[in-house]
Amino acid sequence: MSSTTDTNLESAGLEATDRKGALLDPALRNDFPIFGTEIAGGLPLVFLDSAASTQRPAAVIDAISHVYQHDYANVHRGIHTLSERSTELYEQAREKVRAFIGAERAHEVLFTQGTTGSINCIARSWGDANLHAGDEILLTVMEHHSNLVPWQQTAKRTGARLRHLPLTGDGQLDLETLDGLLSERTRLVAFTAVSNVLGTINPVAEMVHRAHAAGAVVLVDAAQSVPHMRTDVRQWNADFVAFSGHKMLGPSGVGVLYGKESLLDAMPPFLGGGSMIDQVRLDGFTPAELPAKFEAGTPPIVPAIGMSAAIDYLNRIGIDSIGTHEQALTRYAYEQMQAIDGLRILGPTPEHRAGLVSFAFEQVHAHEFAQVLNDRFGIAVRAGHHCTQPLHAQLGITASTRASFYLYNTLEEVDQLIEGIRTVQAMFAPQGRKRRKRRP
Ligand code: PMP
């Protein structure tokens, strides 16, 4: 499968054998049926949009199909065989997630609809119960809208004030300003473990430690880190951690909210309805114990079971090997992109970033870029503001193009991306513009 020339690697100043040694066996692509799909009338798919949502191996698709065919019923309800089976699979999924993120107790793992659902749960439940006028919520400038808007809504309801940790010139968090922003008024610090645009890997444990020293509770948006690097929530010592199944080979419609037992116990339930109660009277209710207290209604039963199969798959490959593979691809892409005139790479150098590279060209809008990459090369990238408008405003742009890598990507695909970028650049360069055929 490896047809990438060593010349390419060497011209980027790289040690080809080292890089290849870091890569996963490309045969694992055969586990993903989507790679049989053709794009734009016959091009093989080059999928570089895993930061938005990943693809699924057959093992996950089969697990989902198997439950529906053999084991499906609602959970925790009927005393019948199928209900018992699906309840067991659903609770096994909770245990699988617990072990994957190093949580102490399975009931500290709550299934939600996704990272967004998890953060909104904390903003509503913990936020409304604990924040008052004059309190401060510290966020960062690099947050996804999912970790900005819920806090803006909470601030409006409670009178709390929002503050934002700035960035350094190279797209890392400016930690020198952290202690100056933290005070006895800071009740919550919420930040992303990895930026979905800059790729920056933030020092979670250190930030949690400093926030705790100021007396704040900490929420980590781990949507872009849990799928790619070993997670140990106890080592982080974070109070709440949120992530999504669909970004880690699992189905859409399921996510996780990890919370420390003592905090979850003290919080009022967020959504009301079936399953989250112990007793209901006409004039009130008493909530159920964890985790049911925060899982009102029919939960994402099959998506959670699919997520469990995804974790099995990730464990089989090895999360550390996946991280190393992505690092190798990212470094290669970064170094090749650096050699392209007029291309602005957003974010830090490879040693500080996870498996993605976003870039901007002055002459070409990101949407045009993505369109040509798709239509001419079968390359799927994300273009736009990536749900980070404030970050893009800070960077002085309105949109960017993002290539993101996962375990199934290859060096050859990076080469195709680079060729695609050079082609688009030539098409849109001032002299190329005239020659370019307009799209209808
Ligand atoms: N936070 C980050 C850093 C993300 O990248 C995303 C997804 N783009 C989210 C939150 C939201 O995740 P979801 O759409 O699965 O709720």
C-alpha cells in the first residue's frame, strides 16, 4: 500500500524509515467499508475530516446490526429476556467507557447525546445551582461554540460573568495570564483538551491543578482528545469531562459526561422524565440514584452499545499507536505545507499539536478550496469556521480549511492533499484565475 516515495519524505527533511516505523498497518483500512465508496464519479475516497466525525469499522456496524436483530428492547424496564439482554449490553458499554477513561466508578459515566449535550447538562444543572451574579466563568478563546454558547446562556440566567484565557502568537493558551484571570470569584473553568482548529494540545492536568488552587470547578471538553490519546480522568483530576462517540469510530447520537460522584450527587437532575426518578407524586418527585438521575427517558441504547464496540476496536489497535500514527502524518503534512507559498498554517508546531492541520490562503476562500479538493481529488476536508467564530475572529479570518487525520489515513493521502493544495493554489493564483473554468 505504501507507494509514497522516499524522495518526498526526504525532501521534507525527514527520516523516511523512522516515519514509516511509526505508522499503523494500512491493511486496517479494509476494516472500514466506507473506503469502497467512490467520490465525484470514480475517485477513491480520501477522508480527511475525522475531527468532524469519524468513519466506522465493520465491527461497529455489525455490533449495531446484531443488537437490533437479536437483543433489542428498552433498558431497565420489562422483566423479559430481551430487556435483560439490552440492559446488560448497555451497562457493559458504561463499564467499557469507564475503563477507557480511567474513571473510578461506572456510575460516574453518564450517556448523553454528545459533547454538546454533556456540556449543556453541566451548564444547566451545575451552573444554575451554583452560579450567582458576580461569579466568574473562565473559558478560552479557542473553544468550540459548544463550550461557549451554553455558558453565555448560563451567564444570562445567573448574572455570572464570562472571562476568556487568550492565546499566544503561535496558537497555544497563554498560561502566563491564567493566574491573573483566576480569583476567588472564579467558580468554573471550562476548556478544551485539544483545539478542533489549531490542533493545540493543552496541558490539562496543570490547568486543572491551577484552577482547583483558586477554588474553581473544572470541565474539560475532550471531544478532540479522547479519540486520539490515552485519557486518565483521575490523573487529570478534572471534575467533569465531555466527549462524543461519533468522533471515536462510534455511532452518532451518543456521548459521555464523566463527573465526580460527589459533584453529580449534589447536582439537581437536568432533564426530567421517565427513568430518572425514584418516586413521583402529583406534586413532585424524588430523583433516582446515579447514573439514572441524569439519563431521563429512553437513553441512546444502541449508540452506546456501538460505542462500546468502537472502544474494543480502538483498544485492539492501541490508543498509543494511534496517537503515534497521527503524529507522523501530521508532522509530514505540516512540513510539506510549510513549503507552500502563501499558505498560512494555523496553530503551533507539530510537537504541540494533535492530528490535524488547518490552513488559510489569502486568495482562496476555504469553501472553494474544499470544493475543488472534493471534486478533483476525492478529498474530504472541512471548510468554514468549524464552530469557532470567536477564534477565527482572533486570527483575523472568517474561515479556514482543515485536514484531520485518524488511524485509517496514510502518507499517500497526505501527498494527495499536498498535490490538491498546490493545484488549487495554481488555479486561483492571479494569473491562474483567468484560465480557471468557472463552476456552473
Ligand atoms: N467540542 C469540540 C472541541 C469539538 O470538536 C466538537 C465537535 N466538532 C464539539 C465540542 C461538539 O461535539 P458534538 O457535535 O458531538 O456535540
